[in-house]
Amino acid sequence: MSLVLTNNSEAASRIAPATRERVLKVIRETGYVADPLARSLLRQHNQILGIFTYEPVFPAGSADFYHPFLQGIEACAESLGCDLLLFTSAPVTDGTRRIFHENNRLRLADGCVLLGRETPREELTRLVREGHAFVSVGRRDDVDIDGTAPARVPCVGADYAGATSELARRAVALGHRRIAYAGSGEGVESAVDRLGGLRAVAQDVLHERSAGRDPADLLAALLAAGVTAVFCELPADAVALHWAALACGLRVPEDLSLVGLGEEDGPGTLEPPLTCLRIPRREMGWQSVEVLVDVLHGTSDDHQRLLPCDLVPGQTLGPRQI
């Protein structure tokens, strides 16, 4: 659809005439038009949008976590007639890529989309202080610029707190009173939001850190504490606990309920299917470009968006057994 709307010779050569006509028919029936303001404003710039990744994301296979984000970014940029520039020259310092270095070329692009689970606070602060046009994929806390008033960081994130709270309400309604959170629950905003969403609903939350722990040992600690439902920050931890529970002769969810606060990495990794969250990754990528256009031209006062997560019912959250 975006290629048809672009209406140039390259687009015409890439689309079959019959397909093009079907798209035009839908456009006529729905009255859809591309955002003329965004496209006209972008023509005042180079029409180059940058992508900076704090973690390796290329090449991105169809099952790769970052692939839907990149699809959304590409599709929205294409609909606006923009090119994408991937910044790859940034050095790795202390295991993390850094935007600012002696060969920084950030200004080659009109603005930049940032991808990565963790973004160094000092880099976000400098980006805001120096007036760079950027948007982070993922919610980011405010930064302190001059020691007086915090500055908001442009971002498009998933509403982990709201989705986790909804799953917690379901667990409580099923009779679970002793609920555990397995994961860091701190540092990166997505982890803080997940734990906060659970604690906003559940009265008695046991926080167990899962990083580097043997699943059997973690399971033993949870059972000793009387836990009947476990909310796992990483779906992989839920899968590991599932297999550890089966090895102990336990049933899921009859004896222990498990919830993943994200998506499984691949299909068919767990049976019964995991109760989890589906992150709107493609839409987050698309809207990050929309927010970047707003940042570039000041067409909106709100440069932060939180998108709802879908709840995947699965079969690993069940009634508490008395």
C-alpha cells in the first residue's frame, strides 16, 4: 500500500498492475489518504532517518525479536518517502555501543530512532541537552538536564505496567494470593514497569531474581515460600520453570501457574501454551517514526506514547488448588 501511495516509477515496477488496482480500489472505498502534512514537512529536510541500535539486530530473521520493530520503522519511513540510514560505526565501550564518539555522524540524518533494551542515561541526557531529534523505541524515564526540571525523553513504549496488572487481576480472581515475580524488576524501565504493575494489584509479591539461577533451585525456593503463581519477566524463565516443575512431578497449571511477561521466542516451545503478553512491536516501530516527525517539526506537544499489549490467554494460568 505504501508503494502505491508513493506513486513513483520504482514503485510501479515492483507491483503487479492487478495488485495496484486492488489497493487503489480499497483506497477509493475507504477515502484513505497519506498524511500530507508529514510528507510536506519532511520535504524541507534531507528525508533521511537514522537507526541506531545499542544491541546487534542485523541480520534479522523472521523469528528475531527486533524484526517486527524494523518492519514497522521501514514501512512508515517508506510511506513518507524517506530513506533509512543505519549507524554502524559506533564503538563498543564496556560491552555497550555508544552514540557519541570521535567519528560521530548522527547529524547526517534528520533524526534518529534508537533501538535497544537498555539505553545509557548519560547518552539520553546529552541527546536532549544538545537538541538532537530522536525517539527511543521503549519507554524511557525523564532525564535531568540542568538540575532544576526533568526533561521528557521522546519514546514509544509498550504498556507493560497496565498489561501486567490485568494479568495479576486475573490471577487474584482465580484465587492466587502468594504470587512471585521472577526477574530483575529493576534498572531498565520495562522491568520496573512489569514488577510495578504486579505490585499494584497483588498484596503479597515475592521477588526472586532469576538471572544465572538453576531453574530447579529457583522452583524449590518458590515452592518453599508457598507460591502458587509465578510471573516471569522473561518468557524463557517461564519455560525453564515449566520443565523443572514437570521433572518434580508437578502439573502446570494445576499445581503451579506460570505467566510470561513477554512473548516466547519461537512457536511450539511449550505445551500447554504459555499465558503471556504480546508486545505490539511492529506498531511501536511505525509510531516511533511518526513521533520522530513530530519532534522534527513540533506538530505535537506529546512525544511519548504507550501502546497496549495483547494478553495471550494460553493455558498456564489456572485456578489455585486448595
